[in-house]
Amino acid sequence: MTDGADMQTARRLRLPQINPVWVLLAVLIGAIIFMNPGFTQPTGYMNFLKRAAPLAILAAGQVYVITSGGFDLSVGSLITLVVVGASMLTNNDPAATYWVVPLMLGMGLGVGLLNGLIVCFLRVPSLIATLGMMITLTGLAFMWSGGAPRGYLPDTFRFFGRELIRDVPLVRFIPISVIVLLVVVGLLAWLMHRTNLGRQVHAIGDNPVAAGLAGVPVNRVRITAFMLSGLSGAIAGILLGGFAGVSTDVGSGYELQAITAAVLGGAQLLGGRGSVPAAVGGALALTAIFTLLNFLGLPQPVRQVVQGLILIAAVALAMHRRQQTGT
């Protein structure tokens, strides 16, 4: 009886586990505040969240594919195609925004659907399938634009990426992109952690054969994961078009940043484990690292080196933990 009571007391006193990504983010935010005290003002942290919003949304979608045991390398090129395509279709016509935005979202879902079908029915590994899709979408963007940015995004389209809601109590203003971030991440987190879809995604990533034998529709769930990733890429493209303008390389590198953010949040590259809030935390931490590098005046190549080292270190740590736990 005494041993049982001691075990129950130990369980009650056990501290909740904290994902290391939140500790890392707190340290990085502390360093930013130390170097730039103005970050504590609404202008500082709201602009930070505005810059981080596209990557955070992208990571929240990418974690579905990673947790299911795959990769999506096509989202960076999808972002570029969304921005270039929207500029060509709207052609500075504000009224065109109302049909172009749904069309771009549908294109994101369509790209995700195609990725999922190739992986599930043609049995092409997701790494190769989405790499091929990345090259295809990049080519389409260059063909559509003639190799150079053309067209102009009207203010009605750029509204999502650069407009603010002003006179907000306490924080003074909230960027529309931050509201989009909260809504999209909230929905993706609910799907992953409060519905049967999330449980099925984890089961497939952990053991697809066992999941199939247990009645999980493996192909349907995998295709859904790719479609959510494609949708997040389209939303990120709409936001980036809002405050970055039209460019044929606007999405370059975002696919690897999204994977890095998800892995920083604890997602296992072999599948079976992933968290939407933690992936968003990884995206915020990555943005904080880039912010610090900018404060230090380091060039773009250094940023790429740091991102590569972070990805290697995060994957190595995840594999080490997996070997220790045996899961």
C-alpha cells in the first residue's frame, strides 16, 4: 500500500514535459530583446509575428506529411507559382481578387492531391515525387511569367499580407496576417490533435501496415495530409505576395525551412510523431534565429549555413532520442 501511495504521489508531483523548442524560443526572444529593447513594443513583436506567419503556416501543414512518414518539397515552388499566377491573373484589377484567391487555394489543394496520388498509387517515394513536382512548378512559374516578374498585385490581394487592424486595446494594432495565422494554425491543430484524422496520421507514420490492418484508410489519409500541406503552401503564398511583392524566387528555400521548423518542434522524419503547435514554435524559433543574424549583420550565405546545421543537429537529436526510447 505504501509503495502504491508513493507512486501516486510521484505521478502528481511529476512536472509536465516541456518541448525543448519553447525553451529555445524563449532564449532567442531574450537575446533579441537584449540586442533590441524596442522588440517589447507592439511594433517589434507584431512585425516579428507578421514575418513569421507564412513559415509558421507552412510548417503547420508540412508536419502532417512528415508525421505520416513523408516529405513535401514542392511547397516552396507552389508559393512562387501562387504569387506569379495571382499577379498575372489579377493584372492590377481589384475586383479580380475575389475569384483569384479561391482559385489559388484550389490550386494548392490540387497540387497536394496530385502529390498524394503519385505517392499512393504510383508508389513513388514522397521525396522523389515532390522533388519532381517542385521542378515542374518552378518551370510553370517561369513559363507563365516569361522568366521575369510581370503584372501587379492589387491592394485587395495584398490586404492579407500587409494590412493592419488599428486601435486595438493593449497591442495598438494586429496585422491581418497574424489573424490568418491564428485561424489556420487553430484549425490544423484541432484536426491533428482533436479528431480521428490526427490519430490516423500518427498511426500511418508509426506503422502503415498495422494501421491498414486496423482499418485505417491509409491512402486516403496520406492524400489528405498532402492536400493540407498544399493548402498551407497556397495560403503562405498569398501572405508573401501581400508584403513581399511579385518575384520568381519568392518561395525559394521555404520547403526546407518548413521541414527544419517541423523537426525543431520534435517531428520525427521517419513518421509517427508530430505536433502542429510545436512546428509553429519551430518556425518562430527559426525566424528568431534569422532575426538575430540580421542584427549581427551577417550575410545571406551564413543564414543558409546556420539553417543547414540546425536541420542536421535537430535530426541527429531526434534519432538519438528515438534509439534511447526504442520508439
